[in-house]
Amino acid sequence: MAMTDLVMIKTAIEGLKLTSDAFRYLRKVSTESEVIDKINSAVKQVNDAQEAFFNIRETLFTLQEENHALKQSLADVEKWESMLAAYEVVVTEGEGLVFKSKESPLRYACPSCIQIKSIQFLQDKKSPDGSFVCDGCKNSYYINPKKTYRPLNPKTIF
């Protein structure tokens, strides 16, 4: 609801308070018991209406807070989905299952960290097994194929 709704509720509450005050004044001035009973009944109705407006105002504030929280939550989900859309799941040459960036520069992201909604880039360990490590969770993934070394022929060395 907009600020104008709050102003309208506040104005209505103030109007009811003035009406209540006017009835209280009339009750003091009047001496006839039937008039006093009617005034008392009217004062009670005004007070009940005033209480209803207070409850409506509290409900309005609660709904506005919930609305704000839901909008923020939705924005967070949309931001995450947008970030995740830049990656695709691939099986690498080293047979690791990871997230790979769709655009340059080529980056690999940790699937374990993505499960907790965090994109952590895998760092090349420059090891013969072709593994990369995640700085976030410290898991290793085989990205590059394992390097195999051929024994050197001693005849070609000398």
C-alpha cells in the first residue's frame, strides 16, 4: 500500500478521536439519562472503530514489511539465476564434472560450492594429474588429462 493509504488511515483515526472527544463533552453537558445512554453507545462505537483502525494500521505495516522481504528474496533468486546462467555443466578432458563458463575467459567453477549458491573458480595446480582445486571448499577436480611421461632413451641423450 502507498503512503497515501497511511495518511488516509491516520486522518480517519484522528477524525474518530475528535468525534469521541465531542461525544465525551456532550456526555458531561447533557443531563437526560436517555441522551447519555445514546452518547455512551456512540462513544463505544467510535472507540471500537478507532481500535479497528489501529489494528488495520498494524496489519498494513506487517504486510509492507513482508512485501519488502519477499521482493528482496525474489531479487536475490533472480540475481543468482542470472549468474548461474553464465555456466554449463560439463565433463572435462580429465573426466571431472564441473561448471564451465559459456563465454571468455574460460573458467571452471566448483560444483560443490554452487550447491551452496557460491561461485568459486577452480585454480590450476599445474600437477601431472591435471587437477584443479577450489579455494572455497578445497575440493580437487580433474580438468586436464593426466600427463604421461615416456622414459627417455639413454642413447639419444649422449
